Amino acid sequence: KHASSSSECQPIRRRLPSFAAAMAWGGRLLRLPLLPLLLLALLALPVSSEDALEATRPKYERVGGSVETVWQRPAGELRGIVFIAHGCMHQGTDIFSEVGPDGWRFDACSLSNFRRCLGLPEEVRLRHAARARGYLVMAVSGGKGVQSCWNMQEDTSRVAKAIEHVRQAEALPDTLPVFAIGASSGGAFVGRLAAPLSQGGLPNLQCIVPQNSGVGGVKNRGVPTLFVHMPKDKGTAGRVEEDLAELRKDGVRAEELRVEQKPITAALLEGCLSPEVAAKVAQAVRQANLLDEGGYLKKDARSRLWVLPVRRVLAGRSDDSLAPDESCLGELFNVAWAFHEFTSEHAEQMLDFCERAAPAGAGGAALLAGRAVGGSAAPKVWRRKAVEGLHP
């Protein structure tokens, strides 16, 4: 037994250094520069789940003291930046909610230009879709900074500074591709970002997606362009047709996606309400004789005829103000009428288009090609289901 025990312990003794050897090794370490050793020690520390979660929380900054900027990293590997440009009467903070599903509060909302974050459903869904595919999503408050249209001359440089700030704050490579998606005034603005660099164009811009807007004949340096518009708005549809022809003539890859009218259903309204309340609201609108036999609005949602019956149902059930350009439900009713509103309907196709536009090697890795654009008719039951997640 004793011999066996001794032989089993022997290998362990050989692996243990002598006291003298350990002291000599420690002495050599002490002769190394202290700062590199500290850095190595810090790098070796495990990153806690709380730290990882905090890194993906929404962030807010007034870049240069005045350019209101919000952004949020994806949870996993980062593939690029998606810049969202709001429409008139809006601001960049609309893409975030004040409180997330896990109860985390975005305190910067109360300090923002608008003093609130509206968390409008279409903007939030687009943000979720982009982050799910590995993109940092950011927005800037254009024009006067609150409930404003974009300043087409001055805001291009302000956005460039904001994007550069986010790059540095998040330690991102200079070559990371940028996709720019904007609605209405924001759609025209992203057209300005595609101008030649010598004329104020945005560096590393790989695609633009103007929604419900033309690009006003602005010179495009070759940036692929996808128009997403609502054909019921015939004026915008005409401008899109002209811009498509002009861009294609200049050799720029240009395509379009159309967004059609949708019925008012409980499934649609669940983007803002619980299933039970959404069903009651849809029923109230029908009983008010505001829908045709197919469930479609008879008149423009901006006529506000739906507000009174909806307000009666919501009493004590929702804090939605129903105010124009601020209401969650108001945006969904506008989307249902499909005349001129921010939309996330083709979010995946927008990202597919931009990923095919980005060259291999952009940001250090080839972006995956997506599904073909087109063939994207709206489903029979259009859903605006809230996306679950850890962040507003």
C-alpha cells in the first residue's frame, strides 16, 4: 500500500516547482514593466453577463454639444451600422421606448429635446429587425432637433459627425458599412448622403432606402437605392418613377417595393395593445361604420374619425394619447391607410437589398446575400406584434 501510494504521488511532486524556483520565476515577473502586466490581467478577467447586457443598452449623446444622437449595439457580432432618418414632426428618439420589457428605463429620454422617447411601433420593429441581423442602429434628430424636418444643406455634416462619434465610442472599424433608411423628409435626406464625397456625401455608405419620398434629382455617386413607397400617394409614386428611371440611366442599381392598404384587425393593433383590448378597438371601429366590407378604412386615417370610438374603448386601458405624430395607434392607423407613413413592412427585404449592395470585405467580412427583393405582397392578416427583448 505504502509503495503504491508513493508512486501515485510522485508525478504530482514533479509538477510542483521548488520554492526557490518559484521565487526566481516571480522575480523575473517583477522585472517586467508593470503596465503591460496590469493590462494582461484586466483582459483575462471574465466579462460578466451584466456588463455584456449593459454594452447593448441604448445610448444617448449630444455630439458636439448639439447633435442629438441615439444608438444601440446588437447582442452579437457587429456587421455594420443602420442609420434611421425620421420624417417631419419627429425626432431621432422616436426609435426607442422609455421602458424596456425587462423594466430597464432609458433615463436619457427625459433629458432629450422632446423630453420623451415615443417608441413608435414601426420604427421600433425596424430597429429590432436590424439588430437581430447584427447591425448597430442609430438615429439623429434633424433640423431644429425636435418635431422638425431635415435641413438638407447643414444636416449632412452633422450626421457624419454623429456617425463618427458612434464609431469611436464603440471602437468600430473605419471601414464598417453604413445603410441609411429614411422616411418622407428623411427619405429625401438619405438621398443627399449618397452624393459625391466632394459634395458632402457620407463615407462608407453602402445603400440608401428612401421611404415615401423621391431623392429630388440629387446626384448619386453610385450608391444602390431602394425606394419603399405607398402607391396611393400618387405624387410621391410619380417622383419615385422618375428617380428610378434617372438612376438606372446613370448605371445606379435602383429598385422599388410597394406598401398597400391593410385591413384594421386585432392582429394589426396588437403592436400597441394587449390582444383583448386590440380586439375591442377593432370592433369599435367597425361598429362606427368606418370600415368597408373587407375591413379597410373608408377614409384617410389622418381625418381622425377613428379617434372618438377608440378613445372610448381605451379609457383606463391604455395611456396612448392618440395625438398626431405621437400616438402608437395613430401610426398603425396611418400604416393601414397606406398613404404616407414610416413603415417596417419590408424590413427584411430592405436589409437584404443593402447586404447585396455591400462589397465583400466591407467591415472586415463579406455580408451575406439575402432573399430577392420583390414578390412581397402583404399577408392576408398583417401583424404588428410587439417584439420581445431585453431593451426598449
